[in-house]
Amino acid sequence: SIFLTVGNDTSSQGITWYADTETAGEVQYAVKTGDTFPENYLTVPASSTAANEKGFYSNQAVLTGLLPDKEYVYRVKNGDTISDIYSFTSGNNDGSYEFAFVGDPQIGAGSTDSDIEGWNETLKTISSKFNADFLLSGGDQVNTASNETQYTGYINELFTSLPSATTIGNHDSGSAAYNQHFNLPNESADKGQTTAGSDYWFVYENTLFINLNSNDRSTAEHKAFIEEAIAANPNVKWKTVVFHHSIFSTASHVDDGDIITRRNELPQVFKDLDIDVVLMGHDHVYTRTYMMDGTTPDTSKGVQSSVTNPTGILYLTANSASGSKYYDIKAPNAEYSAKMDQSYRRTVTDIKVTDTSYTMKTYYADDLSLLDEFTIYKADNTALLNKINELKNMNLSESDYTKDSWKSFSDALTSAEELLKNSDATQDMLDASLLDLQTAYENLVKTDDQNGNDNNGNNNNGDNNNGNNNNGNNNNGNNNNGNNSGNNNANNNNNSSNKANTSAPSAKTGDITTFAPIALLLAASLSVIAFITKRRRSA
């Protein structure tokens, strides 16, 4: 009867097992390295208390220091008795994860054997079709709080490798057997307490889960506990509350007095504390609400399959995961219900969470056909907005760029501005637009960059080879691979940029236009000298 539970976060994990000896046992665990149990392993001692089941003792321990995304092997030991070797895989801590949410297995509510069979079939579906990191139960694991046969039926072999987070339902609340089977983290010592246990919380990846024991009717206690949990975990992306007694369902319990009281009190607390999602059970029917502002549904856009940056809260009530009991729909016109279903079939909700999305897909467990789907997106458009403003402040001019490159840039900018106006834009859409805009900007081509030739000045008697701009007057000058923006007479600029006015002439070997006048002057001078010399000799 080994049962894994979630830990404080992904680096820890709880474990419970029953032993027929009073002596407390221990857990041995290590990262898997081969086909045999490693020689080097960690050991953690367990606590031992007398169990509800006569002659047995509940052993509980917490495995700590778990590395991300590692397969661990473990075994439990009591005295000389050592269990088989079991394994589990730790959380990945990559910002995304998946879990299965189920409602009211309530083993024993129908025929115990058929309830167990239905429950096992649902777990088989979860194990084979989903990639769940853990299972979350909405409560009423059993029908009779102290019935160990029913607990035995609930505790499937799958839970030796799949951690679970359970919830105290009204059928669990009256016996300590619940707490003896499930070793849960961060349990409150004074809030939400009944015989079975109390409020607790845990963090998985980017999400704070706050599990309330709604059998305790003190809204003040639950509010205080939620505040404590949030204060201890201020940097999470999502906040999910879980409790058993659905306040927005559509079946038999919809108008129970205690449900109405909770409905009048809890939604405002959740709103004030900025909760994102509330998961519930109890009414053995499937109901998904509109986004709720307190007790007021937002029906302005009709029934949606997704919302982005909502201000309200999504409430989801799960139907039975075992098929042990169903309730007929009693409130078909409930104004808060966006989707309800009573097909008298087992259901399971597969929930996938990232930093920017929370997707809930509910399936019929018998054939995995889709019943409902809903996604909450959180999107931050700050980066895109800043990029748009940055580019606009650059005062780029269309005339400076080629037609095709400017069109691509202009289209990307217009598209980005339109996307900012779209309240349903997801983070993926915003990120893609930002990338497109940045790429279009980087690919802008200046008109004077084409082949590097642009001569906007007067150039007389000048050579311009592979140069870019000659915007001054150039007489008898040569410009090679350079830029000359000043007045240049008989000037040569090689592979350089000259933006000053230059009047001094420069000569280049082999340039006839430069040396011809000099040669003529020299020849004339030699002739004069020769004539004077001849006259002196004659005299």
C-alpha cells in the first residue's frame, strides 16, 4: 500500500506505507543508474503511528533533494523486511508541466468491486494516454471515511510511481484514516481542520496550489491560510485553489444551504486574492463556468474556448472518475454555467500549464473522446510596445530605403500595432510579431547601399571607382573606394573618408593630366637656360 504524494515543491516528495510492525521504517532512494539498486543511496527515516486498520502502522517520510527530471529508484524497509524496488521521475522545472484532475472516485458509493474496476480503468487511461506529472483528486476518495477496504480499492499500484495530491471530501472528513494514508505538505496547524486533516499548499513548477478543507466552514480561516500561502510564494505565475464542495455546479447539491453560504462568501475572497482557477468536486456532474467576477459571470462574448488576460476566475467541477455515482442536472439554466454535462460516464481532465497558458481538456475516460476544452492565456505586450515606440522614435524615412525592404518593414509595423489592439492576442502571437518586426527592421536596405554607387555632386576630370558618395566639387581629382564630401581640387583619396575642404594638389604616378603641364614647364626652363649659356659663351 505504498502511496506517493506531492512535496513542498518538485525537489521533494511524500511517501506513505503501512507496515505490521510498530518500529518505524525508512526509505532508501537514489538516482537510477542501472538494473540493480545502487550501492550508494540516501536514507530518510519515517515516522510511525498506529493506523486505523487494526494491527498496522502508518509510516510516513519525505524524500528531499530531488534533482530535476531524474528517474529515481526507491524501496522501503521495516526491520529486516525490505520492499520491492519502485521508481518515479522528478519534475523537470522547465516552466511547463501536466497533471490529471479527477472528481469523486468515492469507492464504495456503488458496488465496491465495480467502483474499483471503473477507478482502475480511469487510472489506466491516465497512465497510458497522458503525460501527467501528478494526479489531483477533488475529494471523496472513499465513501466511508474509516473503511480500509475502500481505501485499498482507491490506492492503485500506479501511485507507487505517480505522485498524488488529495482533497478532503465530506465522505473522507470524519476519520483520521485519510491523514494516515496521505502524507501532504505544508498542512496548517490551525486552519481548515477536521478529523481528517487541514488546509495545505504546495508549489509545482510555476503554480501555487492551495488545497482547502471545505468541511471546515470558516471562510476567515481559509482566507488567512490562502494569504499565508501566497505570501510564502510571491513569484508564482498561477494560483489554483482546490476544495471539495463545488459552489458553482448544476446538479443535486446546487441549492444546498451550506453550498449557498460558501457561494456567497468564497468568490469574493478568491477575487481579492487574485486566484486564477478553482477546481472542485462533490456534485458528480461536469460544470465549467464563464469567467467569474465574484458571483457575476462574464457572458459578454458568449461561450468561449479561451480567454486572454482575464480579470475573472474560472471554476471547474469534475464528474465522477470511477462511475460510482452520478447526480442528475438540477439547474440547466444556471447563469454561471458555460458548459455542463451529465452523460453518466467517467471523466478525467488533463491540465497542461506553461508560464503563459493554463489548458484544461476534459475527456470521457471510457473512450477518451473530448467533452470540453478551455484555455486561459496570460500575455505581456510590453516588449512589443517598447519595440514599436523605439522604431517610431528613430524617424525612419521611406525615401532612404528600397521599396521592397520598406514594404516588409511597414507591413510588420502595421501588423504589430494592430495586434496590440487585440485583447485576445496570446503570448505566442506577441512574441512572433516582435520577432517579425525586429527582423524586418534589420533587413531594411538603404537606397545608397545598392552596389555602393551614389554620386550626387559635380565631378569633373575625376575617377570614382567602387566609391559611395562624392557630394562636393572635384576638379582634376581622383576618388578610389572612398567618400569625399568636401571641395577637392586635383585631390586623390584612397580607401578613406574625407569630409574636410582640401586645396592642396596631389599627384599620382602615371596620371598624364597631372604631369603634362609640369613637363612642358620644365622643358621651357631648360631651353631658356641653354639659350643664356650659349650667349655668354659667344660673348
